[in-house]
Amino acid sequence: MWMLGVYLVGVVVGLIATQGGAGTRLLLAVLWPLGPLAFLITVTGLLVVAAIAFPMFGVILAASLVATWWLLR
């Protein structure tokens, strides 16, 4: 329920704070949650590429993911 409140606050801020016409404001206000999702996808892609390009980093990343999974299961 609180996530709906956060979304609605973001919509109101998007309608008030953005510049542009009404259509632009409405589109940005409705689609604002895609920004954090795009950030997560970008960071995940960069970590995968770094793990392939730098094998030692890949080993450390894999070990930390396994350790995190093991602790959270």
C-alpha cells in the first residue's frame, strides 16, 4: 500500500516539477518508475561484462553472490 503512495507522490511531483507541455508532463509522471528499473538493468549488465572481462572480479562476484544466497536462504 505504501508503494502506491510513493508512486502517487512521484506522479504529482512529475506533473508539477517537469517542464514541457501537458502530454510530456503526463507521460513522465506516469513512467517515472522505469528510471530505477533501467538503472538496475544497466548496473547488472555492467557487472556481467566486468565479470567476463576480468576473471578475478568474476570469481569474487560469484563468491559474494553465493555467500549472500547461502545467508539469505
